[in-house]
Amino acid sequence: MIDCDVHVQITHPEEILKFIDAPEREWYRNQAYLLGLPGYPWSNPSTWFRGDLAVDETGMPGGNPATVAKEVLDNQGADIGILTADDALSVGLMQNTYRAAALARAHNDWFREDWFPVDDRFRGSIVVPSQDPVAAVAEIERCASDRRFVQVLLAGGSERPYGDPKYLPILEAAAANGLAVAIHSGMEGMGLAHQPTGAGAPTFYIEWHTTGSACSIMGHLFSLLTHGTFRRIPDLKVLLIEGGVAWLPGMLWRNDTNWRGLRDDTPWLDEPPSETMKRHIRFATQPLEHTDGNDELLWQMLAAVGAPDILCYSSDYPHWDGDEPKWLANRLPEAWRQGVMHDNAVNFYGSRLDLPVAR
Amino acid sequence: MSEWHDIAAEADVAPGAPAIARIEGREIGVMRDPRTNDLIAIRNRCPHSGAKLCLGSVEQRIEGEPGGHYHLVDRTVVVCPWHGWEFDASSGVCPEDENFRVAVYPVRVEHGRVFVQA
Ligand code: FES
């Protein structure tokens, strides 16, 4: 099993700040625990975390590499755990571009120095100051030679959808270095990012969790497809994380219908966008929607748009809304299990995972 | 026939410190309600996706009316440690979806020992 979304928590900020040059460190300390990252307008009413995990003296899980290796790799049975950032997902939304670049560098160094050496089943994500594409590209180039980094991580919340040419250099640098690009929902409405929905800012966490995190992923998906990004960068691979999947067939059908009638505006789209999606884009499964007894319907709908090949398992450890791997595997049609739980991620990430396809 | 089983010393069951026993293949936990001090015996497996329910919390249920009104009601729920679904401590039913229910068991204390009928 390969887990495509393991959220590392910053429980001890000094662990990261040690990778920041001394004259700059105090600034981050003065920003309190979020280190200058934009805060959450919508907070979970109870807890962000599963209640059955080991916590350190800060009361938080997910911050200790050995504990994460035990809980995700040993206990949940992952052959590979791909580390994604948590709060640092929003580094590209900080108002201060220079502080963002330094913090991104430090976070990436932290993964490389403090996390990867603890377990060779860890792989990681490169966080980048996406508000400054030149600096983001430099950071990708700096990290890419370490093959334990498998992807560049961008937040769902953004200034523009990622098909915008502003972001092209970031996507090109990822593809040129054999890295995937992962877009993880979240951080909408924070820092430089726009509000989570076209209707404006939601009031409640549940609204954000239902609509905001799906809307941003939809926005990026159709932006990338419509700009013809995958014609410009044929090697680009994109993983969309935690935006849900049950909406996907409906939106793809809607978009393909529009493509037939509106092609004058985007004549470079030479095939139904849903076909491009199948070759270049994968979806992390968590949180796989509950269907109230209609799972068969969900599988049929997803199969119509490329499942199981477009799905890769993710746990979202250590968050409260995670999908436990055995439960998820049992829920899937039997013929989908091997692909969704393992093979699709191997094919997607390629040699950076360094695993045989069948294991 | 369900029988009474001696599970734990009463003093050992505290809020946040459940007692867990395996009875005929089922894991059953006894949790302490911090509000009423009552004991709750409940199957240690969430009917949603299988979390160990006794690692969750026992809470007083919050209800409310539109307009931003919240109030605590006289109802205790066991809250799953994974996805936060609630289960009524007396019936085991999830108030949000009665198709999801967890077994709850009679519990009594005798001579400082906790007995569960299962
Ligand atoms: S496993 Fe209990 S609420 Fe999901």
C-alpha cells in the first residue's frame, strides 16, 4: 500500500528554524506558532486530529518522525508514505514573499535532514513560494536532486487557478525534474488566497470542508485542462488531493459539453478535456464520499471517467477525517484494490518511489 | 444467553481511561461519563469504519436552533476518535443516522468491581 498524503505537523518550530539563517530567525519566532503562515479563518469545532494517535508533549500527533513511521508505515501497513506539509502548505500564500521563500527552504531541509533519514519508506513533497515563481523554480532546482522528493506541493487556496501562465515555470520545473505536482485542497481564503467559494466566504467550518475544499480543486483542474497546460508540458503529472471525487463525473461531463460548443475561445483543446485528464491527473481518495448505501453507483460513475486508474489511496493521517486503509480497501470493488492502494501511485510517481509495480 | 462478566476494578475506570475486555470475540469497553459519573459499556468498534470507539470521548450532547443558538441537552454521547460521529450512550444509536448503531450493554458495580452483561 502507498499512502499519498501523510501530514507532518510542526510541533516544535525550532526544528525548522534551525534551517533559517540566524538574522531571520527572530522574525519567525515573533509570529508565534504559525511562523508567519496565514491562519485559519474556519477552525474545526472539535479537533483537527484523530483521537487515537500518540501525541507529544505539545498535545499534537504527527510531529515525530519515528512515531509517524510506526503509525503510518508499520501500523497502517504502508510500503511508502508520502509526506505532505500541513500548515506549511500555505507558504505560497504568505504576504511576505522573501520570508515565504526562506521558510519553504527550511521546511524542505527539515524533511531532508530530519525525516527522510529516519525511515527509507518516507518520500516527501517540496513546498515552494508559489507567489514568486522565480524563487519557487529555484527551490525546486535546489531540492530535485534528492530523489526522495517526489512532488512539488501547491495549496488549493491560490491567487489564480494554476493553469494561469504565471505558474507555468513552476509546473515546467517540476516536470523537467521528474517530479509530480500535487495540489492539496485547503488554505482557501487565507493570506493571498481568494475566498473558498464563488458565493463568498462561508460562515462555518463544515461549509468550508464541504464546498471550499472541493471548489478550489475543481478550479485548478479545469484551469489546467483549459489552458492546454498538458500540451505545453507533456510530461506533467498532477495529483489532486482531498477535494473529493464524487463530483468529478458531473463536472467532466459538463466541461466536455461546453468544450464542444465553446471551442473558439480555446481552440488548442484538440480532444475532450476529460480524455486529457485521464492521462495526466490522479485523485487522492480521501475523503472518499459516503454514499449512504449507493457505493455501486459511485463506482459506476467513477468508472465512466477513468477509475480505477485515476485513483490513488491517501490516508490524510493524522487528521480527523482520514480514511483507514483496510476499511477503504474493503469498500472498493475487489478488482480496483491493487491499483488504487498501490499500483496507480507507482505508475504515477515512477522511479522516485523505487518500488516494483507488484509488491 | 448473555452473562455478567467481571471487567475491571471500578476505581480504574476514569474519564479518558476506559477499561477494555474481550468477551466471546467482541471487544467491549467501559467508559466513564465525566458529567454524571455513570459507567457506559459499549462495543469497542465504531460501526462507521471500525475505529476503537473507547479511545474517543464521552460528552454531553449539544443541540441548537437556527440563528446561532446552542444549548447542552441532558443526553450523553460517545464520540468516535476518528471522524467524530456521535452515538447515544444509552441506545448506541447514531442520532444523525439510525442505520448506524453500536451495541451497548447493561453495566453494574458490585464490591468495587465493574460487571457487564454481554
Ligand atoms: S470510524 Fe467512527 S466515525 Fe468514522
